[in-house]
Amino acid sequence: MRLDVEAALVDGGLVTGDVDVTDGRIAAVGLAGGGRGIAVPGFVDLHVHGFGGVDFATADASGYGRAADALLETGVTAFQPTFVTAPVDELAASLREVPPGLRLGCHLEGPFLAPGRLGMHPAEARRDPDVAVAERLLDAGPVAHVTLAPELDGALDVIRLLGGRGVTAACGHTDATAAQAHAAFDRGATHVTHLFNAMRPFAHRDPGIAGAALARDDVTVELILDGNHIADDAARVAWRAAADRVVLVTDGMAAAGFGDGDWHMGAVDVTVRDGVVRRRDGVLAGSVLTIPDAIRALLRLGVSFAQAVDAATRVPARAARRDDLGVLKPGVRADIVVLDGDIEVTRVLVDGVERF
């Protein structure tokens, strides 16, 4: 099947010509002929709490299906359902509802978070890192990614456990100093959740975890470019320090794709007004951002098209240790998004099958 596109994004560069898909995989790129639009890899979102009216914390199999279909319309072909902090029994129950075959597994954002950096997470469900609790959660469902505060007692032991189980250890909701952050990275943590948000602020004598992460070459960092979580200049600084390590995420929730109103994230009641999600006390609580919106925001900061798309495809896939996702080249699975105009999604293929 020829896609009838004018170009494709391959290994970080635009290749003029059409793309051929055969038996669910990309057979060839740069073919003569073609039409319009640019083929790029399917988008990968490592941090999304819900979408299209569905909250993953309370979703059943049909809810996952509805959310996945809605995400496909935004070009997301692989995602990590992300659960906010909750009692361990509730988290385990949520994990047991995850349907089989989920491509990237799940992201537990908590419960091992710093009490002073909880953001929207409920304080009553927070707990200090505990290997036994972590093992119980890992055994309850397909956990692939865990956010924790590395400065807490027991955190380094949990990071070691996660690494041994092939789970990404991410640092976030943390008051870690730079030294404590480096200790976690040296132990095996490889990722930072929503850089600058819910963490010790960067200062010239106390750079904290943000400074430590930006200074290293082996740590990927998330940015939520919704116009609320991070100022443009802070995003530019992060990009200039870590251009090939920035992961665009949505931190999206159920209202994404629906609009303003009263919603919830797990057990937390939130309100969406003018596209901004807040807990009832005014604390920011996720977003209604989409990945195409995030790419557009990065483009407005002066980043090239290829680099911006890379931050939503190859880099998050690398952070998830999945070299079979987020790429478009001969031989790999045909998860493809066709973009036209201002990052408008016109077609989406998953394993070579047109889904949108």
C-alpha cells in the first residue's frame, strides 16, 4: 500500500517521496511519485491520565478502548496510562483492569512522592518508598514506569528493584538536591517527570534535580507545553541544555477532547476552566493538552519540525526502552501519522492498518 505522501521523517531528516507499507511494516521510503502530507512516526505519550471522557484510574476495558480511539485521532499510537497517587489497594485494582496487549505498560505517578511536593496528589495516600509495596504493585499489572521522590528513605532500594524488573525509574514530585538526584541517576533512574513542576526550584548554588538532570547526558526530561506548566523561557533553557533528551508529554486527563467542566483524576475532583485544569483549591492538576498542540508549542519556540516531532516520537520511545516504536524506516512496524498544514493529523496507521 502506497501512502501517497510527499515526504517522510526518517532518522531525524525529511526524505522526499512516497512510503510503501506491506504486511504491517514499512517496506520502502523515498519512492517516486506521491501526493501531499508528511508521514511521521506515531506519537508516543508517556504521561496521560485519561482522554476523551475516560479516566484511566477507574476505566474498564471498554473505557480503555474509547480513550485509545480518541487518542488515535490526535496521532498517539502508543501511550502509558498514568495513575495518580491512591491507596495501594486502589492502585492494584486499577492495574488489574488494564487490558492485555497494552503496548507500553502503565505509569505509576506515586505513591512514593515527597510530602512537600505533592502538587495535585492526595496527601492521605502518599507513602514512603517500600520495596514490598513496590513489588506488590509491579505484580498487580503491567507497570512499566514509576515516578518517585529519590531523596526519601528507601527510594534507592526501590530504584534498584525497578531496574531489575525492567521498569523505568523516574524522579518527580521531589525536593531532591542535585547530590541526591545524581545518587538516584547513578543507581539507575533515567527520567524526570514534568521538569520544573513539583520539584525543588533551580538556583545557582542549589540547582536541585532539574539542574542535575539537565547537566547529564543519560537522563530524559518531560515538558508539558500547555502554556500553564512552564514559561517559554524555561522551556527554551531546557531545550538548549537537553535538545535530544526532551520528551513531550500531555499529562492529559479525561476532559481532554471534551472541554470545560467538573471532572476528576482518580479520587481528586478537578475543574477545567478556559482549558486550564485545577484542583478545587487552585493547584494545577494535569492538562487538556494534545501531542499535536505540544509539537506546535515547541515549533513556536524556534525548534525545527524534525526535532519537535522527534520529541514526541523517538525520544519518548527511547525513554521507555522501546526501539521498535517512535521510528519510521524500512523494516519497522508501520505506526504512521500523516500531517498536513499546521501539524494537523489527517491519517493514522497502526501496524499498517488505517485507523483514522
